[in-house]
Amino acid sequence: MNDRVTVDIQDGVADVRLVRADKMNALDNAMFAALVETGERLKTEAGLRAVVLSGEGRAFCAGLDMGNFQQMASGERAGGQGTTGSLVTADRTPGGSNRAQQACMVWREIPVPVVGAIHGVAFGGGFQLALGCDLRFVTPDVRLAVLEIKWGLIPDMAGIALMRGLVRDDVARELTWTGRIFNGEEALAMGLATRVCADPRAEALALAREIAGKNPNAIRAGKRLINLMAEADQRTILLEESREQTALIGSANQVEAVTANLQKRTPSFAD
């Protein structure tokens, strides 16, 4: 796609890779732009069934580029946001994100499952990018951290909003206030990782292909409902659950799922 992010789509699975390997895929202005552009493109990609997000080289994403910290020390703000005050008044998406936040939130807004394959390090903004994925497969020795406190900051790329449904309140506080580094097994125990595996990208691609073989209407409905779970009250969720199911029952792909199971064959779903 560009010199920061590549996309390869095969059989409905988008293999998205951060390709700034010489900088451990650190987040500079071009990377922020590429992440948002890629995510927005995938929102409307015809025939898309699942996404895998990973990083080339030694790391998933080392966080904010050091050049951006140098800009910050001189009074500028990383991520193209301008001064600290402009973070509040910056243009925002309908979901409420500024550009840096959208680099992470856009993966939740893609209508199909996004599986993150995390290795090496995912620090600060890189960790928040991982949180934007629906699922996170990590290596046992991966190094993760909410590292912003090291620089006198808080996580501001949607990290708090994304941690909210994953970890206990006190865990989020401790990680935010200490910036301590933890590994894949700890992440799994805390609820920040979905699976610990030797080769996260291979397992993520395998799962994405499995998901791609399911009724795409049901997969997308499931993601809409689970996204709603984090922000809506019980009554709203129950109502939307019923609406989604009503739309699915008797639809062509749902009938195909039933027919294929009864006939013991692989289903053939329409996009």
C-alpha cells in the first residue's frame, strides 16, 4: 500500500503488515496516516472476511518514534496533532477519535474480525494498536507495556477505552501508573492476550481463514453486537441481539450454513 503498511488480500483474508522494520515499526506521522488510511480502506473492501495485523522484523511496534518525542520536547505534539491543547479540539471521527486514536480504533470499526499477531515488543502506542485488534495472539517472550508514563504522559491513543473491557480497573491503573514491562503469559493472565503461541502470525492467519469459511453475515453481526457490549446498557444490547438474529434467520447465507451442515459439505457463502 505504501512504505509503512502493506496489505495482501487472499480468499477474503487481509494480511496487513507494518513494514518499517528498520525502526521496529515505530509510529511516525507517515505510520499514523498509513494505519488510518489502511483501516478506512478495509471498512469498505468487498468480500473481506477477516484481517490479520502484524509487524515485520524484530517487533510488532515499538511505540512512538523517537523523533516525535524530540518534537514534543521542543513544544510540538507527535502524531500530527499540534499542541497539547489541539488534542481536544482536533477534528474527530463520528466515533469520537482524533487521528492518533483512530489509528487504533479503526480496527474495531472494520466490520470483520481483526486478529493481531504480536511479537518482539509492543510499547506505548504499539501496545494500544494491539488493543485495537479484536483478538491478540502473542509470543511467550513478547514485551508489552503501557509505557507513556516513562515520558510523563498518559496513554492517549484510545488505550484506556480499549483496556476498559479487558482488564480489572486496578490492573489498568497499575499498568498506566508504573509503565512496567510484562510478557505474553502475564498478558494472557490479565486478559490482554487471547492466545500465547510460538508463531502468532501463522496461528492468526489460520484462524482468519477459519473465520472466512463461516457465514459472513453472522460474523459481522457478531462483531457489531460485541462492540456494542462495551458501551450500551443491557436493554439496548438485548434489543439489538434480537434485531440482528431476525435479519439472519432465513437469509441466503444462513440457509446455506444449515444446508451444508446437513449435507456434510463445505458451505459456499455469498459476499
